[in-house]
Amino acid sequence: MAKKAKAEEAVEVAPQPVVTKKSQAPVKPSWEIKDRLYQLRQGKTPLVFTLPSKNSRRSPLLWFDEKTGEQKELRYATNQNSPFVDDQKGQYILGRIIFRDGLLAVPKQQQNLQKLLSLYHPALNKVYEEYNPVQQSVNELAYMEYEIEALLAAKQMDISNLEAILRVEYGSRVDTLTSSELKRDGLVFAKKNPILFLELASDDNVELRNVGIKATDLGILKLSSDQRTFTYGETGRKLMTVPFDEHPYSALAAFFKTDEGMEVYKHIIKKL
């Protein structure tokens, strides 16, 4: 029994090698050869729209290569395989890039134009974008949610706030509208441009701008013909100067938030 115990104590296990799994580097998606469709952004659909197809002083057509730190000149040549001028050989035939009704379909045979539009053109995702059905459905869903939110906000909003928002769009014409007409036009505006409606609804200055416009329409305040100076309607005394390159009523709304402007605002509200 003692010998057996000693034998068991003498047994040693050899160290086992540690096996580590190598992390796989993400696979870069390869360029897919297929027909592609491009569309102008923001729903623009002009009858004909021409995109620059060569580099010029007026419309630079360059692509910055981050690996080499160099800018490469681009050009759409119908008889060349590459969109890069340095890679083009011999004579070239300059092609035109034309969107019709806001769309441009490029077949898979025109790989040089596809790569120029999908990878290198500086106007990509600024002036136009490649049509993506999945992304399109996501964008449409997001827009529908904005639309629902804007319509609910317009339905629940009181008349004074709705009037302030509509005045941004319609100006002094809102003064002739009844309450029911304001509600109707507010819902139409929210449906037509939900994102802008929600931005205006969350803008604290909208109501202040509305007061400023109404005060000017009623002659309580006066805005100079060059839209640079507000004065008191009765005395002609200068109230404020509009900063350069700023909308006059936005500047007036900002003025109402100052200590001096708050007193003027209270005085206007009493007269209104």
C-alpha cells in the first residue's frame, strides 16, 4: 500500500500548450458587379441635371487618397476602364453624367462610371446618392414617424403657438385666418413638412418672432426699408440695429430675451 501511494505521488502532468483562437480580421466587402441606380437627394427631380464629369477650376473633380496622401484627378471617359486620369491611356472620349427626372440608371457594363459615382465623386451623398432599397425603406419609415409626431403635435397645439409657426411659413396672411382655418393649415403644414414643423415647434424663439411681426404689422414697431433697424412706431426712436447677415425678426427675438428687451416685450404684449 505504501509503494502504491508513493507511485501515485510521483505522477506529474506535463504542461499543456495554451490554445488561443486567432481573431479573424473583418472581411472587406468586395465590389459587386450589378446594375446600379442613382438619385438626386432631398427629393429633387429636375427634368435634366448634369453632374460634373471632369476636373475644372469651377467644378473641381478630385479624390484624396489617404494611403498616399495625394489628390487624384477624376474624369469620366467612356472609352477608359478607370475613372482616374493618371490610369487612363491614349485618347479619351469625355462622357456626360446626366440625371433625368432626378434619376440615373447605370448598367453593369459601365464599371468606370459606376465606380466614379459610387466611390470617388465629391458630390456623392451631397448632391446625389446610390439607391439602396433597404436604406430607402428605413428612411421612409423614419419620415412616416416624423409625420405622425408632427400631426399629433399640430392637433394638440394651442392656437397662439400654431399661429406663430404658420406665420413663419405664410407671413401676415395668418391674421385673416379663423381658428378652424389655422388648425387646418397647421395640420397641412405638419404633413407636408413634418421635420421643419417639429423644429419650429421646439424653437423658443418662434413665439417671440411672432410677437415681433405682429407688432410691426400693427405699427407698434417699424422696420426700415433696408431691414437693418427697428424703431418705435409712435416716436421713431431707434430700438435696435439688426446684426449683419441675420434675419431681422430672429434678431428681434434675441433682443426680447435681454433685460432691456424684456421690458419692450411686455409693453408690446399689453398693446397687442
